[in-house]
Amino acid sequence: MDLFSLSWAALRAAVAGLADEDFGQPSGCRGWLVRDLVCHLVIDAQDVLITLATPSDAEPTRDAAGYWEVGSAPDGEDPLDALTVRLAAAYGEPGLLKFHLDDVGSAAGRAGALADPSARVGTRDQVLTAGDYLSAYVLEWTLHHLDLAAHLPHAPRPPAEALAGARALLERIAGAAFPARFSDEDALLVGTGRRAPTAAEAAALSEPGGPGARVPLLLA
């Protein structure tokens, strides 16, 4: 729960500190500009609010790791991805997009801080505890913080605690630990296909006990 608040506050602060011209730069998400990524974060914040307001009496069907589906690389055909790009362009001024993220994002942050971690919530035809759901979003926020800063060297990086927590969850999804020589940031970038591994990293990934061919994990 603390990592959810920490990672989300850091990401929102990073967006708030962007200059208008930064919104037209590429992000670490394939095919998306920074403005598209920020628009996606608005939608994410709405999803958090909706999910936390959708209680369930059923037994949990997933935990934080099970929330994530491992799929294939995006092909640009997903209707929601296309809608996100059009919606981001419709904002026009970056200031309006910043304002909307601050408004909805602050509410999502408060809702997460107030949630009972043992309460059950429903989302995507799944049932999770609120604690597991918010833990899953630590990975979402941290990866997108890295995406935000991918081509903006002046942008702040994610907090060390968030990077470590996101790496731990990614390792649970992979079913194996990344080599100790990998920094948390490198494990996240290489592990999710955001960066190709070097020859040395590829060899390390293939060592006994490593994630090997399971990398990259393309999460949805």
C-alpha cells in the first residue's frame, strides 16, 4: 500500500514538472508520445477509482502477480490504444492534460491510501484483494515512470523503493529471479522488452535458475 502511494505520487510529480515541449517527445511506450502516455495515466487513474468502488463478496481469483496477463507485442490495432492517441491530441494544450491527471490522479491516490487492503474488489472479470490490486499497480506506475523519462534525461527517475518493489513483482510473474548483476531498472526494462539485452545480459538471463526464454514478458 505504501509503495502504491509512493510510486504514484512520484510519477504524478514527474508529469507536473514537464515543460510543454516535453509532451511532444517520444515515450518508452512503442508508438506513443509523452502526451499519449500521460493520457493513458488519466485512464489508469479512472480504472483505480472504478475498481476500488467495485466491491465483491467472491473469493479472490488472482493475486498481484496473477493480475497481469503475459501476451504479445502491441500491433497498433487495439481500439483503446488508438482512442488514447486521439484523446491525447484532443486536449490540445499540455496544461489541460496536466490538470486532468492532477485532478483524477490525486483522487485515485487518496482512494488507494484509504482502501482496506483486505477488502475484495472486482476488475477485468477477476477478484483480488484491494492490497493485491494496488500492489499490481506499483509495477504499472514504475514501468510508466521509466517510459516517461525514456527520452527526457532531465526527468526524475522512479524512487528506488518503487523500482525494487516492481522488480520483485516482475520476478514473481516470471517465476524466476533476474541476475543479481542487473540493476532494478535494467531488470524492468529488459524484462518487459523495453530494451534489448546486451550479449552479456542475454547470457546471464540464460544461466540456470534465470528467466531465460520467458523474457521479455509483455504485460497486459
